[in-house]
Amino acid sequence: MIKDIIYGGRIGIVCVMLSIIPVYVNAACTTPEPEIMLTPDMHFAEISEQLPLMAPIAGPFYSRISAGYHCHFTEETSVSFGIAAFGEKIGTTPEGHSVFYFSEGIGYSLGGEISSPGCPAEMHYIDGSDSGGTDIDKIICRDRRVKSDISYRGRVAVTLYKTGVISGNKIPEAQVAKFTLMKNNRWYSTIREPYVTFSGFNIRQRACDISAPREIDLGRVSRTDFSRKGSVAQGSVREFSIGLQCSQLNGAEIRLKRTLSYMGNVPGVLKLEQTKNGAKGIGIQLTRQGTPVKFDEWIPFDNVTARSAQIRFQAALVQIRKNIHPGKAEAVLDYTIRYL
């Protein structure tokens, strides 16, 4: 971490100052909204202690579409619009976006979108290309030949990244962006650029990360794969596991939520989702170590170490009624994990 060192002292300096004032006799620009607030649509974010560096923490967060500049030119002029970040560039995301210092352990990437005739209507991120000569800016709409009035509206996108050890429990308010204007390939610096301020939010550290499959494909089966109520289509059997990765762990349990539905007295069966042309007469049975699971009861994890835990299950299609109607079979498993 680099800290500014401030100390007292006195040095005599003789300086001759020359006043150089750029003259733009053919242009007059204003910034209708010099201050723009970007307020995240969340109250807090959870950050895992195991989150790797340059991994996203939260976002992207979008500012509202705001008025950038309004200019009047009496002669034909080349104009370029863009965005620039505040803070030093400290890294690059896997996608190639530049990451800038935000606060201790946190950086941010910055994208911008300009709404004006002749400008690309899409988000462009600062990545070291198409800049105005710095590593913190991006020219989004370049070298437009204009005369008389021109104006644009724009917005920015901010994504937060982990760049080091995060201290504290709050992401602070900070200026993150400004809209830029170039006239004849030179920065138009006679007026204050519109600034975007990020309002910040609370954060809290998460001690454990959960790893689990988002979807389990049980394949395709036929009615002939079932022999009677309670029989399992062997070709549909799939193993899956749910795991924990923690900074410190002493034990873990899981509770599977019951789905209230008649399952033909077949244990451990999840209710199928009601879908058009869905299958009937079957369910999805969960087993553990060859035994149907019990819902709404705490089940200890199989393998528990000082930093990790894992529990294994099997899922399969099971016949729950006398008659079977073909179709798609889908179910959702809700569960709760508690750990010490």
C-alpha cells in the first residue's frame, strides 16, 4: 500500500509565471449537469475471503442517462466525446478492461455510453485503446465534424473488483468518472467537466463459499425403464455434491426443503415443476449412500476438514404412480447450510 507522507517545512522559491490562456473564440460549451450521482441498487455486498484478486465484487452499476455537454460552434470543428477515470490504473481484468484504484483492496472498471447522432450506441470500457493520450480515458465518439449546435447525453458503468486485502465494512463515496470533450484533437479545458460520484454501500466478509451444480441433467428415459411404483430408471442416476470452502471450519450440516405434494408414498422425492407438456407419474428422488433422503432434517456433511466440507447425493427419476405420461421432468432443490 502506498501512503502519502506529509511533513512540514519551508523553502524559498522565486518563480516567474507566464499566463497562457487558450482562446476558443469560435466555441461556447456548457455542462448542464456538472454533478451526477451514481447510487447502487443494493444496500450491502458480501465479499468472500477466498475471492481471488481481480475477481468482481459487485456490479456493473449504471448511472442515469445525463446531459453531458452542449456546444455552439460558429465554424466547422472536429469534436470527440469520451470518459475518463479518477485514480491510478492498478490492473487489468481477464476481459482486458483497465482497473483503477477506488479504496484499499478495491478497484473499479469504467465503461461509458454516449447518446448523440453519429455515436455508437453501446457501452465502451477503458482498456488502453482509443484514448486521448492517457491510460485513464477512452474516446467513444471521435472526430465528428460539426458546425452550429451539438449536444450529447451519456451514462457510465462501474464494476468493483478485489485488488487486495479489504479493510473496513463500507465502500466509500468517491468520484469515479468524468465526461470528456476534445476540440480539434485537444482537450477542451476551459469549463468544468461533468463528474460522476459513486455513493458507496456497506460490505461484509463472507467466511465460506458454497460450490454446487446449478443444473443436473438426468438424460432421456422411456416408460419401459420403469417396472413399478418406486422403481428407478437406472439410466437417469446422477451423482452430485455440495461443498464448502472456508477460512476456518469446525462442522457443517445441510437441510433439504420439503416440497409439499403427493408422491405416492415414495420417500425422498422432489415435486416436479408444473410445465406445459410436463411428465406425470414420475418424480426426482434424492438418495444419500443408497438411502432416500429425509427432508427438513439436518444432515451432517460427509467430509469435514479445517477449511472445507463436502456431502454427496444421487438424483434419479422414480415412478410414483401406476400410470406414466411422457414429458419433461424438472424440479428445484432448496436447501439451507449451517456451519461453525
